[in-house]
Amino acid sequence: MEVEVKLRLPDSASHHHLSSVLSPHHIKTHRQENNFFDGAAGELSARRAILRIRFYDDDTRCVISLKGKAVLIDGISRVEEDEEDLEPSIGRACVADPAKLGEVDSRVVRKAKDEFEVGDGGFVCLGGFGNVRMVYEWKGLKLELDETMYGFGTCYEVECESAKPEEVKKVLEEFLKENGISYSYSESSKFAIFRSGKLPSNPT
């Protein structure tokens, strides 16, 4: 079970402000490309599962993951996740031709096929989006500051995975308030926003 605090930033100014405040704690930046798949008959989405191939930093790494039973309440996300590394060239071949995904020697692919009974139609690619993730080590926490670029606009979010999400959320909220940075609790996953085709509205 992956448990994360997810706080949404309203605009690029808030994102820039936070990145500036955190800059002494920056350890790396990743450029990610996310591609999503479903069964041809919607077998995964019908049971709220997501199959994703993610490329990092010009194909230096590729990870395939299967997520399910996601719950996002008051800025805390809980989701079952299984993932493994995939040879980037194989990942690219699957994005170009999703029929090849069913032939990949992968624990995650086998799980997607078996548990969700993907039929003879195999897999289809749903498309995807890019993300720039700046990673910080701050007060013993690993913070991930995301700039997510959809075809219809850009979202900003700060995330932190933790076994004690309520405590981390409190610390993060106090930090943002102290620095005058506006935020709200994330109400939708990046994938849900992508599928909706529109950016979430800012709280009034």
C-alpha cells in the first residue's frame, strides 16, 4: 500500500515560490513521461485499476506499475501498487504498439492480465502526459514537487510518501502557511485529471 500526502498548488507562482524556499534541500530533478493502458474492453478501468509505463530522463529508466483501489481523502492518498523496472526499449515498443504489451515477460503485466481478466483484445494505450518532478530532502522527509503538463493545461502539486500521513500533512501545511504559499487538498489523482480532460478548479 502506497500512502502519500498530496497538496495542490494553485498556480505557477506558488510552485516557483515553494521551489525557491526548498532550493537548499534539492537533491534531483526528474523528467517523466507517463503512458497509460487498459484492456481493450475496459477490463482494468471497470475495476478502478491503472496500468502505467513511465519513462525517466530521456529513457534512462522505465518502470511499469499497476495501481488499484485508490482512495484520496483530505489530501491523503492510499493505493495498492505493484511495480518493476522494464527495459526502456521494450517500454517504447509497447507504447508504439500496445499489442506487444501482452507478450512482455513481466510480473506486473501477468498480474494485470490474470487478476483483471484482460481478454483476447489485449491492451490499448490511453495516452498520457509529462511531469517534471523536483525532489527534496527536508526535515527527514522526501518531498516531491510536481509540474504536470497535460494537453489542456498544467497542474502543480507537492507530495510526500509516509507511513504517518496525518503528521506529515500537519507539518507540511504549517510550512506552507509560514511561507505564505497557497494550497488545497488534492481531490483527484493525476490520472483522473488526465481522463477528465480538464484542470480542477481552484477553491474559492
